[in-house]
Amino acid sequence: MANYLQKYYDILGLPSGASQSAIKKAYFKLAKQYHPDVNPSERAKEKFIEINEAYEILSNPALIKKALYRTYYAKQKKQKTQGTQRQRTSNHAQKARRRASMNKREFIKKTPKEILIRDLKRMLDYFLVMIFFFMLAVSLLTFIWVREEGTSAGFSFFLSGLLFTLIAAAVIFFIPITVIIIHYFRTRSNSDS
């Protein structure tokens, strides 16, 4: 913390912890030497600004305390932030390792048959959702067609649309299931031999 104030003491050419009277004397001496009216150079102007800043800080004990507090607080906050960040990173790494080992254990525990059953259940879920939306679309189209045409042939149109939907969904559903089952039996027969 003293390093923060030391630069102001150095600007005034004083040792650290100099008295208020010594600070005042050094300020007036340097201010006369570097004042822009006396010394018009650009470097003198910059030096005069530094001297004023140093005097303003060092001549006011409240500002010294505030500067020391800010410096100390900033340092503490930085250390705390770095510690928190390291802790978060460590926690994330631990969670990732646990998830990876858990996934590996789950994967090792499952037999090909269990994996096949899981995949087939997922396919069935997709199939049922697909059937529902196809039937909804056909019903909506039938309703619109009957309303526009004003015909009583809407029910037969609905049945033919529903039949088409079921056939299309069955084809879309059963081709991947057939591929999965064939793959299962091929890998099973390869592992048996």
C-alpha cells in the first residue's frame, strides 16, 4: 500500500511519511520552478500537473486513507475474484469428470439388447407423435375441403387421407426399425463366433 503513495512522495522529492509542513514546502518550491508562467516547456507543464496531483493527495489525510483503501480493496477484490474463478473452474472440471465416468459406467452396463430396446422405444415415441400430427393435418385439410366444397364426401376423403397417413407413417417407421434389428442380429452373430 505504501508503494501507491510512494510515487507521490517521489514526485515531491520527499521520503515516505514526511510531515505536512515538509510536503507544503516541497510543493511550493517545485510549483514555482515548474509553473507554466515561469517555465513554458511542455515537459514543465506535465511536471506541474504531477506536482499538483501529488500535493492534493498528500496534503489531505482523508484522500490518503481513501487512496489506501481503494488500493487495498482493489487488491483484495482481485484476489477474491481469482480464487472464485479457480474454484468455479475446479467445480466444473469435477462435475465433468463425474458425468463422464457415469456415462461410461452406464454405457458399459447396458447390453446390446437393452440398447436395442431403448432405441425401439424412442422410435415408437417418434412414430406416435408423427401419426398424431399427420392425423391432425388430414383432419384439418378435410375440414377445410368440406367447408369450401360444401360436399358430404368429406368423410370418405378423411378415411382415404387417414389410410395414406398410416401407410406413410408405417413405412417411415418400420424401415429404420428393420435396419436396427438387422444390425443387432448381425453384431450378435459376429460376437458369438
